[in-house]
Amino acid sequence: MLDALVITGGEPTLYGEELISFCQLFKEKFPQKLLKIDTNGSKPEMTEKLAEVADFCAMDFKSYDYSTFSTIDLSTIQQAFQKIKRFSDFEIRITLFPEYINFDSLKKMLNMVKFNGIKKITLQQYRPLEKSEKIYTKEEIVGWINQLQDIELSVLYRGF
């Protein structure tokens, strides 16, 4: 009935060693089941520990400037990029929230991803709470990516 377990949030890595213990117990009891972790990258040391027990990690890269909504800095995100590569499989996701993402910031974010040795990125459509909120069309985003040919990343589009 169950193929996999996804641990998501809030931010699950805030649970520290309790999360590690839970994941270890899950894998002991259900070794044939897959275990996925969703994270924002704020606890790189936890991401590293989870790579030893979980099968997949998805990390949200929210902005090139976290200062408007968080105390996380880009050096922490870069550390998380290095740790997430220890998973057998992983995904870096950017949700295209217009308040945090524009062409220039996306270019910086993609360069940072590439600089950290990551070869693929998932760009997700932002789902507004109100119909009046701005969203980017897939055509706009594909146009941006076409302008950034030198980035040389594999790009997956989700939710468009």
C-alpha cells in the first residue's frame, strides 16, 4: 500500500537527532520502502546526516536574498548544496515567486547552483493565494532560460 514516506514541513531538520532516529527506525522496519526528505537547506549538518539514511532529498532554494524573510544566509545554502550531493538522488527546486524571483535573481541563483557542482534544477510555478497575484508564464521562464544558455543546467519545469 505504501511505496515511500515523505518527510516535509515546516522544516523537518529542526527536529535534529529525533528526525535522524525516526528515519533510521523507518528504514529498519521498512528497508524496501523509499524515504524522501524535503528541506529548505537551513541545517546543512542535518542534511549530511540524513544522506546516510534517506533515499532522496528535495531542497527549496527560495531566493538570492534571504534577508527579506529569513536569517539564513547564502553561505549556509551553499553548504547545504555540498551536503545534498551526498544523497543517491536529490533535487534543487526554485519556486518562481515573483516577490523573490526576477530574471536577474534567477540568473544569480542558477550560477550559484552551477558553481556548487549541481547539474540540474527544477523550476516550479508559484501558486498564488489570490487570483490578482502575479505569476510567471512558462513562456516567460523558458525565454529567460534561453537567454542563459551559458548556464548549462538541465532544467525541469513543474506546475505550468
